[in-house]
Amino acid sequence: MRDRRTIKRHKILKVIDKTIEAILIGSLLTTGFLGVAALGCYGIAIIDANSEPTILRLHDWKAQTNVCLGGMTVAFSVFLGSAILGGMLSDDVDYK
């Protein structure tokens, strides 16, 4: 028979597991969107470089690309960190 402590512990672990799952999904989506944005900035930078020199160049697309790639790296590292944390807190495998 389970006592109250065990039931409370399982409820807390379930909440933590759901939170980590939400962080995983959010960081993967962010990584994907920032990757697409970085590819778009690369394409626009190529178009901008090959366009007429009389057109005003208002954007520095290389800087925008670097921002997207940096954000993508941070989001991917959040994904890896939360995956490792979720694996460590997983209650499925008992190593004792």
C-alpha cells in the first residue's frame, strides 16, 4: 500500500516531467524557427549583395543571421539540458 509521501512524490515528479516536456517541445520549435530564419537571412543577404548598388541597404543581413544562429545554438543547448535533466529525473528505471 502506498503512503501519502509516495503519492505526493509521484505527483511532484509528474508536474516536473510535464514541465520538462513543455520546455523540450518549446526549445525544439524555437531551434527550428530560428534555423529557418537564419536560412532566410542568408538568402536575403545573397539577393542584397547581387542587387543594384543604387538601392539603399538598410539592413545588415549578416548580423541578423548571426543573431538567429546564436539563438538557435542557445535553444538547442536548452533542449539538450532539459533532455538530460528529464532523463536523470525519470522514474521509469530503478538503478538500485
